[in-house]
Amino acid sequence: MEASEMNLADGEYTVEVTMEGGSGRASIQSPTELTIENGQAQAEIVWSSSHYDYMMVNGDKYLPVNTEGNSTFEIPVSVFDEPMTVIGDTTAMSVPHEVEYTLTFASESVASVQSSGGNGMGGAGIAIVLALVVAAVSSMRLRRRKSRRI
């Protein structure tokens, strides 16, 4: 299935992706970030290694979008639920090697990245803030009581 057939609105999503090929020592992060813009899908591929210096997808070369940490690429997703052939060039060996992989993006796993519209704090963050407020109020009351006794 092509991205345009999925009728996804422009926005940010996550998607489960599986990888096959290579020596089995490298892996990619899943789920991965998926961006839809004008009906075109683009995935952020994060390798388990910092030794990938480019990727080839449909004959086009993609360079990493980062300079530190594990190699990260933004590549187009042309198909969901079917293997998509990509090439990763690894420099981990004595000389660079192009390694063929297949990536399969699972359409049923696509999930919208929800924006809370607020400050981005989850329940734990709110609980911590409330606990600090209670502690501050208690401390102020205790100081007032002590000052009245003197």
C-alpha cells in the first residue's frame, strides 16, 4: 500500500518498522517517527550504530541528519506492509561496505503523535509540581507559627 492510499492528514506519527538483511548485528529503532506532508511519508531511521554514512533509497542518496550519536536518516516511505529495499553504507569495517536491507512499515501501527496543547508535562510532572506547592505552603505555615511563638 502506498502512503497516498492511507489518507493520512499532514502531521507527525509513529510507525512500527521491521528490518531484514545484513549481518544481523545492526538494528534500527522501532517505532520510528513518521511525517506526512502533502500526502508523502518520510520516516526517521535511527540505526544502532554511528557508522552509517549514507543510505540509498530508490536510487537516491540520503546523508545523516545528525553529527553525533547513532546514525539518523530521514528517508521517504514509498510503501507500507511490503518490504522496501534500502542500502546502508557502513564504515564499521576496514573499508566502507554497502549493505542491502529491507524495511517493512506496518500500516496498522501508524499512530498520531498527540500534542497536549499545554506545557507537555504528563501526570508524573503535575504530581511533582503539586507536591512542591504543598511543601512550600506547609513550610510557610510552619514559619508563621514559629514566629508567633517568639
